[in-house]
Amino acid sequence: MVRNNIDMISMYAVYIIYISCCSMLSSAPSMFGMFWKLIKPLVSAATHEKLQFLPADKSNWKSAIVPYVNEDQFWESYGGTLPDNTQVI
């Protein structure tokens, strides 16, 4: 199982991150810190630069999200202007 997770992370690092401008991780569980310490050496510097770890407090997310997403495209609870009760398809 661990090998499968490492393979998945490697695939993400090699393929997906190069076609995206940025990846944001929010609300990570507390164990993620330990997991990140294990996989960080496997992640290239270019990939690491594209990763952003958002703080637990959603009120601080707006400054990180706005450069990539218009305010009307993310919910009010995250700092945007899209009503929280809007369904996304």
C-alpha cells in the first residue's frame, strides 16, 4: 500500500504539476505534516514551488485564491462572492 501511494505521488509530481500553475492544499489533517516530511525529498523543487498549503482559518484563504480564481467563482465562506448554497456541477 505504501508503494502504491509513493507511485501515485510520483505520478502527480511528474505529470500533473507541470500542466497546472498552482496546487493548493487546504484543511489537511494533522498527520499530513509527518507525511509531508517523508515525501518532501521525493518532490522536485519545481513541484514544491507550485504547492501552497493554506492555513486552517478560511478567512485567510482569499489572498491565496484570488490570483488564480475570480472571486465570483468561490464560496463566500472562503472569501469569495459565490453564495454558499450554490451547487457546483
